[in-house]
Amino acid sequence: MARGNSRSWASNSQAGSGKTDLIVKTVALTKETQLPFGRTLRTAALATAVATLASSAALAQKKYDTGASDTEIKIGNIMPYSGPASAYGIIGKTEEAYFKMINDKGGINGRKIVYVTYDDGYSPPKAVEQVRKLVESDEVLAVFNPLGTPSNTAIQKYLNAKKIPQLFVATGATKWNDPKNFPWTMGWQPSYQSEAQIYAKWLMKEKPDAKVAILYQNDDFGKDYLKGTKDGFGAKAASAIIMEESYEVSEPSIDGHIVKIKAANPDVLLIYTTPKFGAQTIKKTAELGWKPLQIITNVSSSVGSVMKPAGFEAAQGVLSATYAKDGSDPRWNDDAGMKKWIAFLDKYMPGVDKTDSSVVYGYGAAQTLVKALEQCGDDLTRANLMKQAASLKDFEPDTLLPGIKINTGPTDFAPISQLQMQRFKGEKWEQFGDIMSGDVAPE
């Protein structure tokens, strides 16, 4: 994990630099003006005025908040490198490697990214502690892609009160798209409610008489999926959903919950879990010899960290939805964007598991931040960073599915809003059907 050194930011040295340029330009112009005394004074005065205006304009163009300077942009992050959601830790490592690649290419408008990332163990109290450290000790410009609905919920009010960007958060909770009440918080991936609505709509069309059971994590993450499902079913929710079973993220195993759900005899199981529990569910279902139609969250659809541990045989026919390309799918071998992704991995993350969708995710999120920072130019204030993040138009990161683009606006803090259904077959996902959107609108 990278940790940037504390340093004094360069606003004073910039002013000094401008003043030095002013003196040099004035003296040079005066020496070159071999004219009568009065004329020389007027020329020197004019030169001084011109140089002063030029220097002032240069200084006015460069604006910095704490965490940015002529040479650096300090970005903070928290990730669960340990704990029940540690499978996501590779996202932070991918982002760190991506920023190293950007720095090796000269940085962003000549500035190097200093990436400071800490482990919060997927614990809200720890998340608060680590984010306070990033803001008050490390003095970062922004907190980028902090992971997890519980952790982001815990830090949202603090960062908004401090007017520090909580940017492109790594969670699909709908509440990140609330610019009116939380103007410093923005999501990145499709919202969980939109995703759940898509599953409900697909079921109503393809399996209108389905008896649905929902397994969900008992926190904001799971409850967002639960709400989206009910909204998607609409008036039919009461009859279609025959069981709602929650589990705690602190539980070592959820096998008992699977046995309980099986007893209710649903023919569809919606698996609204994080990766560890998603793998457990698919594996236990197979062990019980039970074969309902299973639909698993996008965030738990990684081939490497979920489907493979669950067992490829057990995972056959499982459904999900996606917005990103699958790094393990050979159909992307000739894709221009994925060629860049593979070249990046070969150089900066050799040996990494290309089947882990979190590696695709981290690359896409980091690429989006770099785009917003590039648009900032020399105005690296927190307010301008949020303004640029809310001004992305038809941006296509290398790793998104064709046709899915990032668009944001002052009242739309949901960068990605589209998904496509997919089915697990063999050892990879196969997309099918049209690209779809849920009905969750900005608040």
C-alpha cells in the first residue's frame, strides 16, 4: 500500500516564482530601451505593468486546495484489505498500479499522483478513523473510490461537512446520487436498486409465475437490493416474493440460511451478497442437490473470486448483470480497450488473476478519476474536481461494454446507469438480451 509523505504545498513558491519572472522581464526590457530618460521610464513602467498582468494571470490560472500543488495530486482511499470483504482489496491495488502507470507517462498535466490507501476491514468505525487520518494528517485533495455501503455511509456526512470529494464511491447504493443534499458525494457503478429492478423485470417477463426467495445482507447494501426488487415487481411483489432471509456480514458461514430457504421451496433464489457469501451460497445449493434459478449481484459475479471457489459445475446457469467486459472472455482479445488493459496488467501487475472482475473494476474507476483530473487543468480545487466529475459526457473507459457510456451532470451523480443480463456457462459469463436501465431517477 502506498503512503505519501507529508509536505508543504507550493502556493508560496508559486508566488515567489511569478515575482522573479516579473523582475527579470522588467530589467531586460529596460536595458534594451536606449532612449531619452523620460521615454525610458515610460517604457520601463509599461514593461512592469505588462509583466505584472502576465504574472497575475498565470497565478490566477493555477488554483490549488490542500492536497494539490505544481508537482503532486494527493488522492486518498480506503479498502477492505482484510475482513469479510477482503476479496475487493485487489481494487485498491489495481488503482495504485494504474496511477503508477500514469505517473510513469508524465502524470496529469505534469503532476504526479500520490495515492494513499488504508485498510478499513469493511468496518464503519474503522472507515471513519482512516478517513479522518487521510483528511487531517495526510491532507488529501479527495477521497476516491472508498469501498462498501456501510463504510461510505459512515464517512459521508463528515466528508460533506469538510467539503472534500467522496468521489466515484465503490458501492451502488442509490443514495450516492443525491447532489442536492450531498454535493460532495458521487457514485460510479450502476445503483443496486436499478440492478435489482432489472432482475425483477426480467423475471416478470421470462418467469411470470416464479416463486422468489431473497437472501440479502442485513445492511444498507442488502436492503437497497431488497427495495429495488420490490419496486421492480410493483404490485406483484407481495405474491411473487415468498421469502426474505437476511444474514449478518459477521457470520462465518451462511449455510444454515440456505437450508432454511430451500425448505420454503422457491424456484428462484436472488443472492444479494458480497463475494464470500455468494460463493458459499452457490456451493451449498449444489451440495443440497437443489436447483433453483439463481441470480447473483454484479458485485459478486467475479469468475476468479466467486464462481471458481463455488465450483464451475455448481455455477452453471447462474444469472447476473454486468456493465463491464470480462477479462477472462476470449471474445475481447482483439478489443482495443482490453488490449490496453492486458498490456497494463502485464507490466504493472504481472501474475494477477485476469478472471477477477475487481481488476477490471479498479482499472475503469481509476481511468475515470484521471479523466476528471485532466479536465481540471490547473484549477485543482475540490470544488472544480466535483464540477469536472459532474461534467463527463459519453466517456468510455476501456473496460466498459460497448454501448455503455459514462454521463454525469449537476443533478445526475450516477455515472453508469446501464446493465446487460448475463449467464454463466462453462468457465465464463455470456451476455444476452438488450442493454437495460432501471427506473431510479436522481433525487
